[in-house]
Amino acid sequence: GESVGLHLPTLSVQEGDNSIINCAYSNSASDYFIWYKQESGKGPQFIIDIRSNMDKRQGQRVTVLLNKTVKHLSLQIAATQPGDSAVYFCAENETAAGNKLTFGGGTRVLVKP
Amino acid sequence: EAGVVQSPRYKIIEKKQPVAFWCNPISGHNTLYWYRQNLGQGPELLIRYENEEAVDDSQLPKDRFSAERLKGVDSTLKIQPAELGDSAVYLCASSPAAGGGTGELFFGEGSRLTVL
């Protein structure tokens, strides 16, 4: 399959360890934040989202943390598995302006067996 | 339930040639998006439709790009003439809610364009 990015920041993690991916956003008016996973040759796939009135949300093996003070978002993946190898994008949404997602630059996660 | 369907998956053309991409969104989704994704970067919005109306086309290079969504379902994105810098993956996405939603977009697998 095609590579979605050759010059992305890369996080190498041992299988079974936890992964933390960070993202900075820019729009203070954004009220929803979303993490997407993109595997090679595929479109982005929704992982988890968080509203701006929350600072933490948990899903299955994933946790998103939001720090509005410094405009920072992070995605934590617990017990990283080989299937987690992909490029991860954060996106911000100012819903008052319609569902217009603005994506960040992406981080590649490589899981080592 | 079928996801967002795009075609073609791959297209190689010479510069100055035209090209068109087609998208069929998830049934019932009123909002349709076209994004462009350059290698190593996140997707960038080109145009957003609410039903058949283009509500945000501010990022669409209108000198060579055009899009339509007749009947508010399928959509086509056209480039004429293509330039070398248009090489990218063109992603179509749809969502059920027009604003006020979570922002969860459902993406197709994309159409990869290579301009020689």
C-alpha cells in the first residue's frame, strides 16, 4: 500500500507498551477535538473525540487529554499492538462554523514486536 | 452498511490533462466533503456541501478545480488542466450532521492522483 507520509514525526514503541501522541491546536474557538487513525492506503478512521468542556475522555484502550490553557491535545494508547501501527492525526472543529475539521500534521506510530 | 465509496482508486495522467473523481457518501449523510492530502501532511479541506449546496469552497482553486453534487447525493471533483503540484490523495468524506455535531467524518479510501 502507499505511504501516507515519508517525513512525519515517528514514535517507535515496543509491543505492549503505552504510546502517547501529542498535538497542538491553534483555534481557541474550536469546541470539538478528534483523533483519527490512518493506515497505509486508507482514509482516516475516527478513534475518539472530546468536547472542549472536558479535559479527559476514555475509550477502549485509548484516552484523550485536552489542555485548553496551552492548546494541547494528547492521545494515549494502552498496551500498544501491531495493529496500532499507523499515522495518527488530531483535528479541531469549530462547530459554530459548520463541521469543518482542521487537521494537524500527523504522527507515525511504529510498533516493534 | 456501505461506507463512503470513491473511484478511481488510482489515476496517473500527464500534466494539462483533465481528471475527475467520484464519490458516493454514506446513505442519509447530508454533508459531503472533499479533502486533499499531500504526502506527509494532514488532509486539507477543498469544499464542503450541505445537500447540493456548496457552503464552503474557500479553499478550492477555482481556476482549475470544480465540483458538483447534483441531487445532493453523489459528488464529482474535477481538475482541468492538471498540474504537477496536484499530485496528492483526494479524500471524500461524509457526515450526518451539518454543524453542531461532533465532527466525526466518515472517509473513503481516497483517490491517488499522480501527474507526470
